[in-house]
Amino acid sequence: MPYERLLKARKKTIGSKQTIKSIERGQAKAVFIAGNAERHVIDPIIRSCKTKGVEVIEVETMLILGKACGIEVGCASAAVLED
């Protein structure tokens, strides 16, 4: 399971706005994106990760990513701040 790290993370962000902030601040250790999220939402996150050298892990769907974050709705992205 690629998102097992997200499930076990002590600190994480959920949602694109919080995730992009954590990348720009240099806090994100790994970023998870949903494969079915809209490109205009996740493309800036992917670009930011490449610039900062942060690992990007793709998860199948927004719903699976949301469940991995412990929420009942889908989300486009999340980041691990602390393992």
C-alpha cells in the first residue's frame, strides 16, 4: 500500500491549500496526490514538489486518499510532515 506512510504519519496536511503551503515552507517529506483529481488542482503541487525535491506518490482515487487521511470525503492531495 503506497499510502501506508500517510496512515502512520504523526503530522500531515490534508487538502491542496495546506499541502502546497507545507511544500513551500520546506515541511513536506512526501506528498500524495489522487490520480483522479483535476489537473489544474494537482499540477501546481507536482511542480512545487519537483522544485523542492519532494517525493510525489500517486494514489488511485480521491476517495482512497481521503480514507487514508482519516476523513470520510475525498481529497486531491495530502503531505507527510512528520513520520
